[in-house]
Amino acid sequence: MKKLKYGLLAAGLGVAALSFSFKEDLFLVSKNLDIFASLYKEININYVDDTNAPKLMRTGIDAMLDSLDPYTEYVPESEIEDYKLKYVSTQYGGIGASTVFIDGKLFINDISEGYPAYKSEVKPGDQLVSINGIAVKGKDRAEISQLLRGPKGTPVDLLVIRDGKELTKKLTREEIKQPNVSYSGMVGDGIGYIKLDKFLENSGQEVKDALLAIQKENPKGVVLDLRNNGGGILQEAVKIVNLFVNKDQLVVTQKGKNVEKTLTYKTLFAPVSTSVPLVVLVNGNSASASEIVAGSLQDLDRAIVIGQRSYGKGLVQQTFNLPYNSLVKVTVAKYYTPSGRCIQKLDYAHKNADGVAERFADSTMVMYQTKAGRNVYSGNGVYPDIVVEASKLSPITISMLNKNLFFSYANQYKKEKPTVAAAKTFQLSDADYAIFSGSLADKDLTYLSRTERLLSDLRAEAEKENKSAEVKADLENLKYKLTSSKKTDLVNHKAEIKRVLETQIVSRYFYEKGRIEQSFQYDKELAAAKNLFTNQTQILAILKGDGNYKVIGKPTKATASIN
């Protein structure tokens, strides 16, 4: 009885302490709001020069939120529509075309098949001069977007230049739908494939529809591609996991300072496929909801994860309405996969002296176990069960992309060759590559190779240590050799450059679908998944944590540095 009394007393004291703490927090909030409002008023009334009150307030808001994390942000009324398109909806009124600035001029870049720009035969490479009579010169990308978008059914007139001639294109805006699933179907060898680009509205249903269609083909395996998927709506991630695991399974738990933000999410419905072998592809740009799906399916031993370590965003955001039709998106919780791990990579609560959030140290990683007893670890993203080394573009290819040198050649190629082979087998011939290389003779191909950057650093260090004179001849000799070797980069990196150029060219004929299909020829992660599906013994060994196979456990420091 005495223990019970002490227990009740302790509980009472705890509630009282929480109540006191809550009241103290409210007082501090109220106090600081009064100070801020008074400060804002006095500056606007008394500052020696005229002030822009809205701009001053926005600066204060942004500075306050910058001290937290990059996902907590203020959205004013003027940016609400763009916010919804980015984080919620996949639909907007427009013409179905993207643009690119080249040398200060605006060009049509990509066309979406079946939409107004496509129907009116607007083509990549057309220079866009005006939109509804408004010249585009001097306008930024946001202003261009605002001119092109508008309510469904409204007219938009484009003045373009093609082959030196001015053309007027009259279009009617339509509702542009950007599907979450950009591609699905069979990709050979009895393998089903679903490419999910984002977790916005209806993504769960889109994946379900794709999976049901694939199931009719009796696949021997299914690949869910989450590479470069930056995430989206948490509930959609739960629905997608539910497609592959039984009802009433824990998918994810979110835990916040506010008890109301601590929630568990379980599967609610009967699954579509619980037995077909499943592979999830991830890379360093797979984040948030992508990591919930990959981590949960890994923890439940339902899927094998292939690729590179994911981004490491273990935070949950929620939006709150503010006065005058504005809102704020706030990080309210961290999420935890079924095993109990949080995969958050950066420690925003303890930034360094420069205000930069650093990675959690390897020593802070905690080991957890999957449903079948495999070891998995917290922090720094989801680690693949099978690692495929990431492909990195060479400096010459990056330079050519940044300077849009592939763009013009792809447009010219389409003019000269009205048709090409099927997207799945399209490859650029050596003769065509030679023509492309020749077209670069008068183009600016200046760039710094990785070795040149190191040489520049070495020269700077030599100057700091007053040793420039001693090593000058050696450094100049190295510079000459590096400059000479760069002349062969178009040959040395031919395979890589050809792949990038093929992507540009094939999109001129077969649009986004063709671009995806053509890339399958070079897809190392997809190839690894196909190989895995041919070896049921290896699948079972990985899911059981058999040490005879390459399974990622706690990473080494070298592995942990890969993004």
C-alpha cells in the first residue's frame, strides 16, 4: 500500500512538473513574441531609411528557420500552388513542355507525349521568343513557368524560332498529370519492374495498379525502383509496403517531442503479393518515404535492397496553416522502421561552429535485428544487402552537360534521321559518335579534371610553404602532361559520353518512356537484380543473413562516406 502511495505521489509530481514546464514554455513564447513584435514595429517606424516591411519580416522568418533544419520552411500565399505541386499534387494546368536557358536564350527542352505542346508539334530545340505576346527575354525560370501555366482550357500562344524562321503555335492548356509511377512492365527474363519517382497523391494506387498488371504475367521476381526518389507523403509509403506484406504489420513509427506526434502506422489491408521475390533499388538520392519503404521491407525480410546507401532522412514534416493563406512546414518527429532503427544521417540539433549539421559518428550507430534476425544499423541511411558501385560521370561529361553540348546535336540528329530503331535497343554508332566529336571543334570544352584540381591544390600548398621555386619545373611539366592527356578524353570516355548522348537522342523519338527503356541496357543495379532472381539459394541465404554472401552489416568508414 505504501509503495502504491509513493507511486501515485511520484506520478502526481511528474504531472505537476510537466504542467509547470508547459506553462513556462508558453510564457517564454509569449514573452519573445512581444519582444519581436515591438522590435519589428520600432524598426519600421524609426529606421533612418525606408524599409520594406514584408521583406524584413521574411528575412527574420527565414533566418529563424535556417537555424533548425532545411525541411522546416515558411510558405507565403504567393508560393502555395508551387508548394502543392512539389509536395502534394501531381497535376497542374499547362502545355506539357520544359525549357532550358542556353547562352541567354530560352529553348524548348523536353516534350511530354500526348499534351498540348506535343499535339501542336512544338519541338525540342525551338527557341521560345514570347508567350501570349509577352517577351521572355530577361525573365527568370519562375516567371516563365507562371506564363506557361494556367487554368485548364485557357489559350496560350507561343512565338518560336525554328531553323531561322518565326512560327506561331496556338495551344490550349490542359491538366498535366505527372504520374508517380513513370514506368512499369516486364523487362525481360520474367522480371516485373516498377519505377516510382515520388510519393505524392495516389502513388499507392499507382503502384498497386502496376503490380496487379505485372502479376498477370506470372513474374519470377519484381523490382521496385526507388532510385532518385526524394520521398513525399508518409501514408502513401505505408500503403506501398502493405502491397507486399500481410495486414496488421508494423511499417513505421514516428516519435516527436509532442506526444500527439508519436504515432504507429500498420498495414490495414490484404496484400497483393507476399510470395513473389522482391528487390528494391536505392541510391544516394533515395530519401524519406523511399527509405521508409526500403527500410521496412528490409526489416520485415520481405525484400532484398540493392544499390548504394540511401540519403539518410529520418524526419517527418507536418504543415500548419497560418494567417493570410500562408503555411509553415515543420519537422515534428523522427521515424523508425519496424526493427526500431532511425536512419537520420545529419545531426541538426548539434551543428558545428559554422552552423553546419554534421553526420552522426559511426560510433553512435546501434545494431538492430530484422524479423528473421539479420543485423541492421541505425543512422546514415538504409544500407543495401547487395552493393553496386555507383557510376560517376567524368569531368568532361559533366562539363558537356552543363554547357548543353548534347542538346543541339540531339536536335540535329532527329532532323536528319526521322526514325530510329526501338528505344530498348537504340545505340549510337561509332560513325555517329565521330560526327558528334567533330561538331565540338569550335565549342568551349574547358574543364578541370580531378588530377588538375589536385595539382592546383599542390601548387597552393607549395606557395604556402615557400617551396614554389623548388617544384615549379615539376609542376609545369605535370600541367603540360595533363593538358596533353585531356585531348584524348573524348576517346577515353567514349562509352560514357555515348550513353549520355543516346539518352538525349532517344528522348526526341520516344520521350520519357523511351528514355527509361533505353537506359536498361546499361543499368547495373537492374542487372544485379535479374541475376539474383535466377538464384533462389542466394535469395534465401541473404534473407537468412548467411555469411557466405555479400550482405551489408555495419559499414566501414570507407563505405559510410558513399552518398
